[in-house]
Amino acid sequence: MGAYESQGAPSLISTATTLTITPATATIHAGNSMSYASTAMDIKGNTWTVTNNTAFSTADPLGTVTNGLYTAGKVGTWTITGKYADLIGSAAIVVTSGTASTLVIETVSLKWFKDEPGTITISVHDKNGNLAATTTTFQLEPAGIVSSNKITIIYGMATIPMSISMVGPVVIIVSKGDVCGSISLNLLMRKEQQTVGTFTTGNGLETRVVVPANTINTDYYVTIVTPTTEMHQEIEIASNRLLTRQKIMPDTMRKFNLKDESGTITLPETSRVIITIPYADSGDKSVKIDGVKIREDTLRIYRLVYSKWEMVEGEQIQDSVKHCVSVQVNAFSVFALIGEAYSADFSQLMVFPNPFKPGRCEPVVNFSDLPDNVTISIYNLAGELAWERSGINSGSATWDGMNGDGERVASGTYIYVITNANGNKKTGKVAVIW
């Protein structure tokens, strides 16, 4: 039995026979606190407070109680127990979930494939990990995975079926205010399907890669990204090794990666994968790099190999209408478009073959390494104009030995005069032998 204590004990000595804990019942949100008091009573009905001498405990595995102050932890109905001397008292407490503070996303599907259905589960929890019994609408990103980009979580949980039209790592984000969760999924392509991977820049230019069906012997995904800062030194070394007239287009630089579930894999040597890199043109069969005009017809795809830019072998298709270059590759790396700048003057001019023998496997005379926007005039020795072409901005031109009326010129020596936009001229002779 409990003996009297100084805290509120009656003046007559008596023995406590019961212990009462108050409040006897209560409801509280997880994370919140409530104070408890204990009262002793003797056989005659006398009562006195013994809170300071009572040892409190709780069955709540996540809760704490110190000096009668209980802080709720786990959702459920729990007992608050007080012990005073050899007396025990108890109270019941119902703990409900607290304010939502965390969101957890888990995947139900073991593997994810582009455009195939998969399932994720979403649960909302309070700060103690309890499922937040709330019905709330959350925003889902990226856009287009579910209609309206919103999902409703009922009583803190939701199961969401979805189909994702992407390839490679995709981060799913679900959020509302400060409550946010995410999960990263690797969207694979089945090996027996053709893959089209894309990378779109802010100005809408789309880099593409097409991997034919059954090229890879495992399910995989392709990513196209801008090179990481760790590669900048190697890229700088390679770019410094280019010829003076060669110019790299930095905004076309792309790193292509091929991966399966276990990590990076390589393309088979027999692959016929097609990559396409776009560019922004200047509207006059040229592109500009740092103010320097580059001949559009010279743009080719190069691969970064051991700190050196090497032109990809094979036929490269330069599309001046869609403004892109395509080529087949059998290995992934960093790729970029490199072109040749217009000659600043006539110092690099080449005219060949000379003499020119039409009809003898020499269909035309070539004028190469021309400056931008030139006019070529060809005269006979009498000073009569035989042929002329103006507005040449492709860096090169040809003459087939015909005059302006489409008739053969006579065999003999002809004078060519090349004039640039500033009025500077370059003259020379070319012999025509029929």
C-alpha cells in the first residue's frame, strides 16, 4: 500500500489503496503531447495528488512519457500506466495520424518498359511514419503520364497504373506543397523492338538515335545527354587539335549511352544504328559559330576518340532542308557536328583540273575554298563574257565549259575573275581543250 507523501497528503496518516490516472480516456494526433496526473485515494475516500512520485509508461512503441507528459507516436489505442509505490493505475489513449509530412513512392512492377503498363503505390505519412488518413489531390510529374497530371490519394494510400512513353531514367515526382516524394525508373526497350531515342534542346532541335530491332541481345535503354563537366578537358584538347578552318558546333555536342539493368553495355560491331544531329542554320546555306560563317555542306558528324575528333566513317547524309546530319554508327561516344569555315580571302583558292578537257572524264572545272558570296566571271581572250555566276555562298562552284546560252565554248585559254562582296578580285587562267 502507498504511504502518504508531502505532496497534497491529508494531515492524518492513512494508506493509499487506489491510484487514478487522468484523463481516463483521450484522443490525440501523433506528434502532439498531453499531460497526465495521478491521484491517490485511501480507504476513507481521502485523495491527494502524487503525480511527481508516479512513474509513467506507455504501450505506444513510438511514444514517450516524461514526468506525466505523453508525446504520441504510433497510431492506435494505447495504455498510459502509472505506478505509485505498489499501486498501479491506467488510462486509455487513442492516437490518430498527424499532419502529412512525407510521401513514399514504390514500384509494384519489377521491370518497366516504354509504352507498357506498370504500377506504382503511393503512401503519405506523418513525421512518425504513420499512414496519414487523409484524402488529398497531388500533382504528378512529368506531365502526360496520367490525365490532368493529378492523382487523388484516399486515406493516405493510392495504387496508380501508368504507361510511360519515354526511354531511360525517368524520375516520377508526386507533390503538394511541402509534401513531396519521388522514384527513379529505368524505362527499357524490348530487344525485339526498334528504339527511337530523342534529346530536345530549348530551341526545339531534336537529336535522334534509331536502334533497329534485335540489335542488342538484352532489354536496354539509350540516353542522349550533354557531356559532363568531367569530359570538358578531353573535349578542349580534341578541339584544339582541329585544323584552323575546322569549327566545332558546341551546341550539337551529345553523349550517347547504351545501358541495360546492370549498367553500361556496348554496341555489337555489326550494328547499324543511325544517329541524327540537327543544327540551326542562317538561312543562306551556312551556319554561324561565334560569328564565323561555316559552310553548311561541309558539316559532318565526328566522334570523340581518345582526346581527338574523328569523322565517323561511312556515308553521311546532310539534309539542308531539315538542317540535320545522319550517319550509321557501331559504337557510342560523344558526337558533334564539325564544319569548315569560309575562306577569309583567296589564299586557299584551288581551280582544277587545269587544263580542262571536257568529255574526257572531266565533266567540270572546280573552284574550291571560295570566300563567302562571290561572283565568278569567265572571259575569252578577246574580253567577251563566256559564263558568269553570282551569289555563290557554298564555298565552291563548278563550270562545265558551256556559255550562257548552253553552248560549248571554243577550245582555248580563258580568264576567270572572282569577285567577293567587298569588291576584291582574284584572276587566273584556265585552258579548255575539247
